[in-house]
Amino acid sequence: MTAEPDRLQPIEDQLLLTHRVARSLREAILSGRIAAGSRLRVPELAAELGVSRTPAREALYVLERDGLVEVLPRRGAVVLHGSAQDLEELFAMREVLDGLAARLTAQRATESERRQVKTALADHLAALRAGDIDRYLELDLAFHALLTELSHNRRLVRARAQYSDQARLIMLTASRPGAMGKGVANDHRAIAAAVVAADADAAEDAARSHVRRVRAYTMARLFPAGRGTAASDL
């Protein structure tokens, strides 16, 4: 009787290296060390990271699947900078998903979880008062991530994760300087108040309205010839 082959094969070192390269590039992009619109060429990346060209090339495909870069045949890749169509699609998805997250959290959150929402809002407002834009942007993302987590809907969490890095990159691009204003704070107050009050309709309406405001602001900054919300209004 012949032995059955192993069901799973050992992971190759090359694959692990690809993921490490992808992680390093993702961190550099999302921190702003590699700017939106930058060209990423495999030979240069391989030399800079001290790896062969194969993991560098494969890492770019990983980031392409995540929506952070566009791989161009024989030309390397370009970091997402967001065309008008890209942004419209992204914000359309965000409005639906964030609205649903707020609605479900208002319906399902425990009293302890509602207190978490109040704490997240307080931290965000404190960063605004302190004028700490890096902390402000970090806590803005954390506030929305918390609402998604507290929705207790695993599929919603996964769906939102698919575009969260893209949203973070676009926010980084569009938010310096001038993103710190009372509009976002007021929007977050309205969302949090509705969640704490267990008002699902108001929570969804507030979340969707917030996304529409951010969309208008972002489009105005990145495409000033078009119409949108003035920076002073957000």
C-alpha cells in the first residue's frame, strides 16, 4: 500500500519573502514615504530592498490585488493616486458599507460597545483640539473601523477591509493640509449619538451623509476644476 501524498506542501521561502516585500512596500505607501503616483520599477525595488527581482515583482502583484498599485506591462507599477472614476467608485462603496455598519452597530451593540464608540469619538475630538493631524487621521480611520467591527457582521468586515487601504491612501493624499475642521467632528458626533441612542435610521443617515461630505471635499482638493465642498467647510 503506497503512502498518500501530503495534503499540504511546505511553504517556500520565496513566498514568505514576497509577503515581506509586499508588507514593506505597503507600509511605505500608506505612511506617505512612497507618494501617490510614484512609479515603482522592479529592478530598483529589488536593489533597494536587497532581494532578487522575483519577490519584488510578485509583491507588486499582491499590492495590485489590494488596489494600491496599478501594474503596467514592462513598465513597473504606479501607486494609486485616484482618477475621478476611481474615487467615485470608492466613495459609492464606502457610503453603502459605512451606512450599513452604523445601522447594524446601532441595532446590535452592547452597552459596553456603545461606550467604546463614545470613547473613540472623544479621542478623535481631542486630536482635533490639539491640532495633531497625524493622530487625527489615524483616529478618523479607527472610528469607522470600530463601527464596522461592532456591526457583528463578518462579511461586512471583510468587504470593508478590501478597500480600507485604498481609502487610507486617498485620505493621506487629499488631507494635507486643511483637513482639520469642525465638519468631520460634527459628523462623527451625529453618528456616535445615533449609535448610542440605538437609532438605526439616524445612524445610517448620518454615516452616509458624512461619506458624501468627504467625497465632495476630496474631489474638490484633487480635482479643483470640478465642484465640491470647500476645505474650510470640512
